[in-house]
Amino acid sequence: MSGYEALANAIIIQAAKDFKAAYKRMKRFPNSKAAQDEVRDITKFFCSQWFEQLSDVDGPTLLRKIKDEIDAGGAACMRRKER
């Protein structure tokens, strides 16, 4: 892996981590403008031409998978509490 590829991967991994944190915060605090803004800004990155240049991965699909993972995790936590 070249230095460029490593840097591109690191940028995408960090954006995914940032999105996860912001999305969880937005779910916990739905009226938080800061969380909403961060989710929106990171979503724009994953849907941008810059993202397409960094990776062959489909950005919107990756975001959907991250959201589904978080949403499913929340449902699992709720099921555990009900027992």
C-alpha cells in the first residue's frame, strides 16, 4: 500500500468514526444542532467527489451500513432492558 493509499484510508476511517459518534449523539439528543450539523457535514463528505477520489467504496452505502449497525445496536439494548 502506498503512502497515498494509507492516507486516504486513514481519512475515511476517521470520518467513519466521527460519523458514528455524531450519529449516536444526534440519536441521544435529537434537538442538538451541533450533532445535526456534524452529521450533515460528514454525510456531505461521504457523498462528495473528493470521497470518490479517495476510495472505490460507495460512500452513501457505507453510511447506510453504519446507520443500520447503530440503529440495530440500539434495538438490541432496548430488548435486553425489557427482560
